[in-house]
Amino acid sequence: MPRIIYPSKLLLFGEHIVLKGGQALALPLSDFGGSWQYGGDAMDLEDWKNYLEDLAQKKELLAPINVQHFQRTLAMGLYFDSNIPTGYGLGSSGALCAGLMNVFKQENIEITNDLNSLKQQLAQLESFFHGKSSGIDPLVSYLNQPLLITQSNIQKVEQPSSTDDYQLFLLDTGIARQTAPWVNLFLKKCKTSSYLSAIKKELLPTNEAAVDAYLNGKNDILLEKWKAISAFQLNYFEEFIPRPFRSIWKAGLQSGIYAFKLCGAGGGGFLLGMTTDFEATERLLIDYSVRKVL
């Protein structure tokens, strides 16, 4: 079996607000990933295999997976070797589902080219782990390509060329979390008319401008909009920022050296930062675990 690395997923823009008509931009992140290996038991996939078998027997399995082949290969010592942290919103189960689709598809059936259909197939595979999946994480990992997402459409986009104008980085909060409670909190807050109005009138257009600036290399605008999103999230998503990290979030905005935004649902996992001076940022955040990405 060829050793293919299935990358993690980074939601660069659009956390939560895609549910209210905003754009989301998801990127494959090769800093973390997983691959099929033999001879280990790092991850117990028996229950997932049974879930897939049950769907196949009921003829309800959407993806063209050869479940018997998967079962036989598991019995030979197959496991998924991954360094994607779980509970961090980077798509650990998404990479696993992408690997399943790529290696164990039925030989006589082609994988669909329709992104919405493919997303639905992958969502069903991943729903075992989350109860309900959007399918975005495994889709990004499977295609290994950035995706621009709205409520009604998904399209492939090109990754911009690297630049020296800024550096993206992750700060590890050390807090694993689940997505659903934070999505529910966001939807609850949106029932307040003033909150929803601020989301639609302020955050959505800022987010759209940031996405456009990132994809088209308008780096001055990107830096400006990133800081605006950071300030907005500090005001309107404060509960989503773990309390011990709110002070450094605020300090970054005040200094102008770096700015954080949520990395996925919030509540823990990573914070996603942008800086024009990574060395200065490292000095300011010397007590925290930070790493460059992209």
C-alpha cells in the first residue's frame, strides 16, 4: 500500500458565520496529517468498521467503499497513523475518512466529481465520530485543495503564493473541545436581534473582504481585515476564547504586532494568529507553544 499522507484541515475564515450566509475558506494543512500503516494498533477502528458494515448491509452506504476489503486489511494489522490532535478542529477524523475513500473504494465504481455529492458521502463516513458531519473536513483532506464554502455552494480555489508580508501561526491552548456546544452557543446568541445584526452588518462583509484579500494577494487589506475580525471576535465571541488567553489576545491588538482569531469553533484547541514580525511575536508569547503554518 503506497504511503499517502492525508492532511489536516485549517478553517482560515468563516467559523460559525457560514451558518448565517458568510463565506468560509478551508485549507489543507500539511503540518499535520495521517497515513495508513501496518503493524500497530494506534487507533481502534473496529466500531467504525461495524458502522460501515451495517450501512452496507442496509444498502444505505453512500460512498462506494469496499467494506469487506477494509475488514480484511484491518485484520492484517492496518492502522491509521496520525499526528493530528483530536478535539482541536483540525480534522483528525476527516483525514481518516479521506484515507478510507481513497484506498478502499470499489474498483469498478468511480468517485463522483460533484463536490456536493462527494461531501455528502464523506459526511456519512465521518458522522460515526461526530453524530453529524458537514463533510467539509474530509473533503478538504481528500482533495488536498483549498475550498471556498457558502451555505449553497462549494468551489475549489488556488492556494496563494507564499509571502513575506505576514506569517500565520498557531498557538496551542492545550484544551481539547467538541464543536457542537460552541455551534449551539453561537446559534443561541444569534437569537438576540442586536447580536445577529452585528454579525450580518459588520462581521460578514469584513470576513468576505478578508477572504478576497487572501486569495488575491491584497496583503495590506488582509492585515487590516484580520485585525478587524480579531477585535470583533474579542467583543462578540469572548466566551469562545478560553479565559487564560483573553489577555494575550487583547495585548496583540494593542501592540499591533500580532492578532488572533478563532481557529474553528473556539473554546480551546488552537488560536490562529497573524503577525508581520514572528520573532517579536515569539518573544511576547514566550510562555506559550506557537508554531508557524502555511
